[in-house]
Amino acid sequence: MTTDPDSVGEDLLKLVLTIVELLRQLIERQALRRVDAGDLTDEQEEELGATLLALHDSLADLCAEHGYALEDLNIDLGPLGPLLPPHD
């Protein structure tokens, strides 16, 4: 990621949005593991799914408000590859 004094605010916002998206994806994977393991009631599964969907929609709205697509948050880490896994 490169930045300059004129764009540091937008670059910082993009980095924060990227970290939120990374956390959202990690929470989603953990939730799916708990669902697969049968650790949650039907009501908990519904509530968790609705919460994750609302978080996804809010993040997409914030990205759109600042001219980004969710795909723009996938920072290239050079030899390590992209930060976020490809969408299923």
C-alpha cells in the first residue's frame, strides 16, 4: 500500500474498512464451524446470521459511500498474496 499526504485520510479509512472486513470474515467462519458442530440453537443461528448479514450490508454501504467496492479492500501483501481469501 502506498500513500501520500493528500490521500492519507482515505488510505487510513480503506485500511480500517479492510480490518473490519477481515474480522467479519473470521467471525463468519467461526460461526459456520459452530453451526456445523451443532453448538447453537436454531434461534441463535437465526440471530447470528441476521447479525452477520447486517454487518456485511453496513460495510458494503460504507464502502460505496467512499467509492470502494468490497473487492477493493483485498490488500495485496506481495509475496504472501492477497490479505482476504477469494469470495466463494
